[in-house]
Amino acid sequence: MKKAFHFLKSHEDMAFATCDRENNPKVRVLQLMKTDGHTLYFAVSPLSETYAQLQDNDRAEALAWEGDVSVRVTGKVHFDVPDETGREIYKNSKLLQRLYTHYKELAYLRFVAKKLDYYDLSVSPPVQDVYDFDKEDLPVAPDPSVLEHRF
């Protein structure tokens, strides 16, 4: 699992999928702003379609890939990110600073992984590691090294 999260940290652009009210999927690219255990953090405009869809349905899926390696994460979105974390995310993102004049113009979300799939097709035989997390609503994600020994 460590290799999957290491991969995510080095690939900030992720395909991020939500569903509209009619359950039609919508995929867009979001930048991964921060990771903490098996929680991923993103920032979106509260005026965006992404934000509206996540208010209606808090389930999502994200995918990062490069060459023959990909990591897919499914889970639940929460908009309860502390103000201090939102400030930190904004401060560390040149893109957000270029697009928005203040960190409060954004909605910050934490995406808690319920399942993670790691695929590496560059080796023989190909690697497919699947991680299912016991609880998706952990208030603070545990250290991934602790989870590593559960499987």
C-alpha cells in the first residue's frame, strides 16, 4: 500500500468521478492537494458542478496513472476540512493562488478511501493489489504503515 500512496503523492493530477442527480457519471481532472494516511484532499469551487454533485451524492472515485501503473481510489467525500488545513492547501498551491484571491473562496474536501486498487502492468506477472479499508468514516486517517500489516 505504501507504493500506491507514494505514487499518488508524485502524481497530483487525478481523474475524479462523481454522479449527477440522474446517476450519470462525470469525470474531470482535479489536483491532489494533500494526503494523510488513506485520506486525499482536494479543493473545488463551491459554485462548481463538482461541488453540487458531491452535495447530492458523497461517493466518488479518483484515478492517477502514468505509463503502465495506475491507482484507483473509491470512497466518500467530507466537507469538514479544518480551516487551518484549507489555509495550508491554498498556501502550498500556486495554481489556487493564481485562480482565487483568497483561500475562503474554495471548498476543501477530504476523500476518505474505502477501496484502493494498485495496478502495475510493467512487470511480469502484472501486479494487482487491492486494499479494502474496514471503516470509511474515520475522523483522522491512520498511518498507512499501520494498515500495511492488516492484509
